[in-house]
Amino acid sequence: MTDALSLYPAIEAALMSDCIVAKPAQAQALYRQWLAGGYVRAGGPLYPVPAPGRPARPLLVAATEVPRRGLGSAEGRAALLHAIAHIEFNAINLALDAAWRFRAMPDAFVEDWLRVAAEEAQHFLLLQQRLAALGYAYGDFPAHNTLWDMAVQTGHDVLTRMALVPRVMEARGLDAVPPIQRRLAIIGDHDSAAVLATILHDEVGHVRIGNYWFTTLCDARGLDPLETFRSLLGQYHVALLRGEMNRPARLAAGFTEFELCMLEDFSVTRQRTGTRSKHEQAV
């Protein structure tokens, strides 16, 4: 086999690309060629990735500093779609990193995350089209780097990555999309709402992949999935629920009803702990 058919240099090239045209195309080509049997799992050393390639824009700021705009104007809708596009761009990197980093995992794991990377790339392209229709482009608004920060925190262990990225970060998207769709439909932006419907459908599958590999890894290590997940949530100080939970989507993605009740209970407990009065904190 030639070096061109070695998988890991090809993934690394896509991961480190800073071009918003090349990176999505490379992610989609990787998956197509993998399915066609065009790669062997060889080539390229494993080393800590400080940050994946990204364009000079958007400007990265703290999550609390990203301005919020109403949806009544084209600028407001574009800002919202830009925020989602930024999440999808980062999701390409997260999926590629999973396939690149965790080399002890079987071929099915690689195939799953190359598929996710290709679908996240398609989401990014769809959102770019909607931004262009509104007169804007990716990079026109500031954004934050929370998703990749979680990748750095979980880069040491595949089980922790599966627990906290697809089962927390991506699962939040299952909850967030339906209210946004309703708001867009009310103001008549049905094209943007349709794009979000495509994204939601695919993200259910992405979270299901994360659920599968998390429980598979727990089984392999002799761990109880519920106890392990709850322990990791506390260890990494993860905030769980923001607004209403999309129970049908989460159930379709592999969560159980019992687990969803546990997550709600855990979230409420953390909220109460975080909002105690000074007197209560002193007790």
C-alpha cells in the first residue's frame, strides 16, 4: 500500500485544515473512500493536537461574550444560524479527532465517526447556504470554542469522550433544535427550519453512536453505565439541561426513560446546590 492509502495522515490533513471549503470536502471524501475500502489503518504518529485547523474568522470569545440578537431581523437570524454553523464546524473536528485519536478501537468505531464527520460537514454546508441567502457568511459573527475545549479535556480516554461529547454536548442539540424551529416557523423562515430538521434527524443518529460506544466500553471495563455517567458529570462539573428536554429524540438516540429521569433529578440537585443562600452555604 502507498502512503496515500494510509488512513491517519488523511484524517490528520482534514483535521488540521483551516479552510472552510477544504475541510468539509475532505471529511466527506474520507468517509466515501473508507466505505470503498480505500484506506488501511496505518501511517502517522499519534501526538497531542493543540487545536485543529480553523480559519482566521470567526473571532473566538468567551461563551458569555457572544452577543444575542432577536430573530425579527435578517441579522438576528443570521447570527443564530452562524452560531449553529460554528457548532457544526467544530463537530467535524470532534468526529475526525475521535477516529484519529482512539486507535485501539475497532474498525466499526472508525467507520461510525468518519460517517459523523461527513454528516457534520453536510450540515455546515447547508447552514452556509442559508447564511448566504440572508447576505452573510461564516466568520461574520464572533463565536466560542466550548466544544473543542471538551475535546481537550476528554482526549485521554475514549470512554470519557463518548460520555461527555455525544451524550452531553450533542444531546443538548436534540433539546435545543425544536424550540428554534418553532421560532423560525413563526416568523416565516421555513427554509432555515427545514435545514434544522435535517440536522436534528442526523444528530439523533450521532448521539445513538455515542450511547452505543459508551455502554460497550462500560461493559468491556466492567462498569455500570449509569453510575459511571453520573460520576463523570460530577467530576467534570457538567451542566446538563437547558430548557425543555426532547424526550422522544433522546429515547430514539438510545437513552432510557429511567436515565432521563436520573438526568433531570441530577440537574435539579445541582441547580439547588448552586443557588443556595449564603446562610445555607455556611451550614
